[in-house]
Amino acid sequence: MDAKLFLKQNVVIDGHNDLACDVLAKRRKGRRHVIAEDYLPGWRAGGVTCVVSSLFCDEGADYMREAFMQINALEEEFAESGGEFFLAVSGADVRRAHETGKVAVMLSFEGVEPLEGDPGLLRLFYRLGVRFAGMCWSRGNWAADGSRFNDAGYRGYGLTGGGFRLLELAGELGVIIDVSHMNELGFWQVIKSAQLPVTASHSDCRAVSDITRNLSDRQIAAIAAGGGVIGINGINLIAKTDDPASAGIGDLVRHMLHIKEVAGVACMAIGLDQCDRLKIAASGLPKDPSFDIIPSHSMLPEFAGALFGAGFTEEEAQGIFGGNLLRLIESAIG
């Protein structure tokens, strides 16, 4: 199978990318056409149909303003693009992008700090296009506690009362909950109470890379049983915590083979979490990061080829690269 042709012919969705904060940071420095120059060539080379952009705010930021600024920066980029990429709010938008050769961008909270403790503000952000919500980053917040990155002895507080109210409202609106950074207690509370299937948009397997930031086999099985999806994370610290410097695409394939063994392929997706562009000094991450296994989407043909080489079929790969996440979007959002 020709990997480039395969990706071009099928819907390809990266379920987690820190696009918005990168774009805003560069526009604040006077850049314009950031997506067109820094991202679009890689998207085209990798056959990308849709990217789910996180709205992530550093600790201590003016959270609501920062989220609005990130959304506005993307809106400015959309206006400058001549329609080459656009805000998507539904599965129909994603399919339209594929049919027309454009790229759809969806929005997701990576931590709901911008809601400033008021679950009802999710309605406002929904009107602005947010369709996914990771309740917390690994540090935790007013709604839910995070997994930290590698603290097996940490239990935390799970969901708060506000978190439960937010979970209920997300179900009513059609906002998919992302459990990737959530601790075990909060994870199981979401699995028990969520009205919609969930995503772990950028998580790997704890059995392959043993850190609390990754998913246990029991968690993987629970996500799959509920109709959710798991996006494989391409950060070397996540994929191969015992020797991140040596991590490569083969290690991502190992995680995917493990998920297939535990829960099958219908729950599998990609959420590459490309961070090298950001140079963010965030808690638990290097101040000058260089840890992307797949730093550009132009490497997706190589990734697809590795999956085919490991025995994944074309049908299975269709689901992994976008079909499974699109199914979830269409079932939960429309």
C-alpha cells in the first residue's frame, strides 16, 4: 500500500495539537500567516484533514482572556488563509474539508481554567466553537485533578462539584470530554457519569511506558467499551519514559499493538501532541523541549508505513488515522 496515497484518500485527524497557543505567541511577535507557513505544508504532505487544537494556558495566566486571544488568533489566521483552513464544529465540517481539500480545525480545552470556576460559561465557549473539553492539565484545577506526570503515590481529589456540573452540561451541549491528563479517581468518575463517549486525545499505554500520565489496561478497556477513542501520543517522554532520547516511531507502534491486544482497533486514533514548536517552560516539561517523535505531519506517511509493516490492515489504519475519531465526533456532536 502506498502510504502517501492512502493518507490522501482517507480522512486524517490529529486529535491533539497545541496549535492555538503557538499561533498566538507568534502573532504577538508580529508574525502573520503562521499556519500557512509553519503548519500547512506539513498538513498537505501528510494528507491531514482535521486538527484538534487545544486551548492551553500556562499556570497563573489571565485564563479567560488568554483563551479568547487564542481563539481570536486562529480566527485571524482563518481570515488570512483564503479558506485553506477553517473552524469546524461538526463531523459534517470535517467531511467537507476532506471533500474540498481544505483543513478543518476544531477546538478543545486542555484544562478548563478559562471558565473561571463557572461551568455555565461552557455555553459561551461552545458558541465560539469548542467541542472537546479536557477538564484539567496534569496539574489539576477547580474542576478536576490531574495525573501529574510520574507520581504513582499521588491520589488527588478527582472531580469537584463544579466538575460534575460541567460534565453534565457537556453532555447536554454535545462537548466530548477528554480524559488524557486526568488522574485515576477523576477518570473513573467521568467513565461512570459521562453522557457521551470520551476521548483520551493524547495518551499512551502504561504497560509499555510506565508513568501515571499514561493509561492502564483497565482504563484502555473502559474507554473502548464506552465507544471512546485513544489518540497515540508522540512525545518521547510519554512513549518511552525509561529512555526518551532513543524513542522512535517503532515505539509508537508498540503502544498501538498493545491497545489492539487489550481493546481492539476501533478505539485507536492519533493525538501527536507536537510540542517542539512551543518552547514552553511548563511544569514537568523541559524548558527548551526537543522531544517530538513526529515533529511534522509530513512524517505521517512514514508512520502509516510502519503500521502497515507491523501488520495493521488498510481498514484498521483508516480507523486509526481518522475514521474512529470521526465516528465519535459524528455520534456525539453531529
